[in-house]
Amino acid sequence: EAEVAQSPRYKITEKSQAVAFWCDPISGHATLYWYRQILGQGPELLVQFQDESVVDDSQLPKDRFSAERLKGVDSTLKIQPAELGDSAMYLCASSGRGGRRNTEAFFGQGTRLTVV
Amino acid sequence: DQQVKQNSPSLSVQEGRISILNCDYTNSMFDYFLWYKKYPAEGPTFLISISSIKDKNEDGRFTVFLNKSAKHLSLHIVPSQPGDSAVYFCAARTQGGSEKLVFGKGTKLTVNP
């Protein structure tokens, strides 16, 4: 069964360092999402891509976060510099298009980030 | 403001009984609703969904009910099994625009043997 792949699964980084996460969506899925989930909260959208274009990054802290999906396939989310409050689970999801509207989004296993 | 609300942080039921998880929303532009299940240290797994033009959708032990006038939906699990113990998230999608999913805070379900 096709899956969304994310790496690394876990990351510990020091405050003020740079950190990057990688996501490979399900093959053929045009829409890719990066969500952040803080413990006890629901996932919150950081950025959404349609192919290689950003369609929603209204909640992305652009002073320190960046995201790209250069060829419209895999994607990288970067934080520079990391802050203690960035400790969270970072989730990537993808959904299909294929001439009809997106329905459910499929999530990867996430990257658990701890900033110390 | 929270557009999707799950007011019960936790729910505990006995194996074999019914679990009912509730979700309320405020945005009348939502046209599609989904339930996700999440185990610790894993990503959410899609469970079941319902379009705003329907009031019920059933898939095996899982049924989702939608009451548009009350802006309320619920997930019924019958019979509940210990393996159903997880955090359940309600999510909603807005028609048009970016079609992003908005999530509730989740309800932790514990099914006791």
C-alpha cells in the first residue's frame, strides 16, 4: 500500500541550530501539506502545495520557517534558527487530484522534533 | 477562534459497548468532514468521512452522523475493541479555496477489556 514517507522520525537539536525535514508523498498526489502538532492539540496547517506552488502558507512563521517542493514531488521543511517552542510533531500529508476534488489526506508517520 | 471543537478530551468505554465521539463546528462553509485516528508517535490515519450533502455514512463498525442544522457530527464505534484505543481527531474542509483541513483538538478514547 502506498504511503507518505517522512524522515527523520526523531530529531533532537539545540536552540538556534538549523533543522530540516523531508517528505515524499504518495505517487501521483498533487497536493502536499505540512502540519505541526503540539501535544494535546490538533494538527495545524503550516503550508500547502499544489504541485510545486504554495497555495496556503498563512500560518507559516516565515521569519524562521521555509518550505519547498521544487519539482512538485518531494518536499523539505526547514527551521532556522530553531527555538524551544518549535518542539512538536511535524506531519506531512498528501491528497490526490486526478480531475476530481481532493478528498481525504493521507499522513506520514511524522517527525518528532525536540529543541533543547 | 476554534472552528472545529471536540469538547471531550477523553472518553472511556467497556469493550463491546458503543463509543460515541462528538464534534461541533462553527464554519457553515465546511463541506466535507473526516475522522482520523492517531496512535502515539505515529501520524493520523484516515478512518471515515462524510459529505455535507449526506447525514450518515457507515463503514463496518464505524458510522459518522452529520447534523448540519446543529453543526454537529458524531462518530459511533460499535462494538468497541481495545485496539480502538487512540486519539480521534475530527477534521473539516472548506469548499473552494485551498481546501485545507481544519482539525479539532482530539478525543482520547480508551476501551477497557
